[in-house]
Amino acid sequence: MKIQIAPSILSADFGHLADEIKRAEAAGVDGFHLDIMDGHFVPNLTMGPMVCQTVRKLTKLPLDAHLMIDNPDLYIDSFAKAGADLITLHLESYHSGDKLSSALKRIKSLNKKTGICINPGTSEKKLEPFLAEADEVLFMSVNPGFSGQSFMPEVLPKITAIRKIYKGDIRVDGGINDKTVKQVIEAGANILVTASYFFGAKDYSAAVQQLLR
Ligand code: DX5
Ligand code: ZN
């Protein structure tokens, strides 16, 4: 599988968002990751559909909305309308499997791709009932909430286990940099999210090269 890089705009300079996106595109990134946080599901507040809509106008590359929120069902339609191409739901946001399944069906009915995500502390076995309905699995390799945290190697065997039984995209999010990337790819991931490593780099093309090396 081709390795793809999706910078999280969480660490971009929001005063110059249009420039940041242009520079990232010129560096050869494959899409943009939007970290949606509500201050309840995670202890941080970030952006909503309005920012997604803004980014939509700035790029044609795929946008994935990573919903770290309570009651994600209330916002699926808004993010679809705001131009997200893929909407990722946390397993931990749902108290019943049926509700998660219905939400995935709703995303599909809006002609968007579906993602399911688990926190570092959640067993990958819990993903299994939903794999057939998901275009992508997203593994958190930090506890969600903030960029700039250290990669948690505990996620590696979970990625390996799911890669054995799953043919879709596997994305990894948290603490990805030139040192941690190799093990993540070896474990079977094919899409890398990066916030602080990418947007902290002076030269975005060099950052992409380092990750793909
Ligand atoms: C964490 C977010 C990540 C995070 C990644 O809650 O989901 O996307 O911003 O940041 P880095 O790459 O700095 O670990
Ligand atoms: Zn994320």
C-alpha cells in the first residue's frame, strides 16, 4: 500500500491557514486531518464544521474529520455538508454497537467514507464487529486531546493484529515523527497523521521526505 501523509492542521498557524495549506500541498501531502474536540470527550476545544468548510475551500485534497466528541451523531450531517470526505468516529463515543453501526450507515448514506477509531487503552478486538462497515481504522498512539505528545509503542501490536484481518486503510495518529514512523509502517499502517512534527518543521518538503524515507 502506498504510504500517505495527512498533516493535522491542529498545529498549523491559523493566522496563515491558506498559506500553510498551500505549502503543505506543495510538499506533497495526501490530505488534511481535522481534529475536532469538544471539551467533553477530550479536555480540549478546537474546531467545528465552520473551520472544515473553510479548509474545504482552500484545498481539493481529501479531508478527514476525526470526531473526538460526545454525541457525534448530532454532527455527522454538518461535517458532511462542510465538505469532509471521511468521518471518523471513536468507539468510546458510543454506548451501544447498534448505535455505532447506524452512525456508520448514516455516513455512508451521505456518500462519505467511514472511519472507526480507538484510544490507546481500548482493545483492538472491540473493532472487529465494525471492520466490514469501515473504510478505515484509526489507531490513536497518544491519549487524544493535544498535539506534541510522545508516541505510545503499546499501539504497535494492536495495528499488527488488525492488519492481519483487515484490508482497508489503517491510519495512525499521535507522536508520529522521523523516529517513530518506521515501526508504525512495519506494523501495517499506511496513513500517517502528523501535527507537531510536520507543522513544526521549517521545510515541509523535507519533513515529508524524512517520513517516507
Ligand atoms: C490528538 C490528535 C492528533 C494530534 C497529533 O488528540 O488526534 O491528531 O494532533 O499531534 P502530534 O502529531 O503532534 O502528536
Ligand atoms: Zn487526530
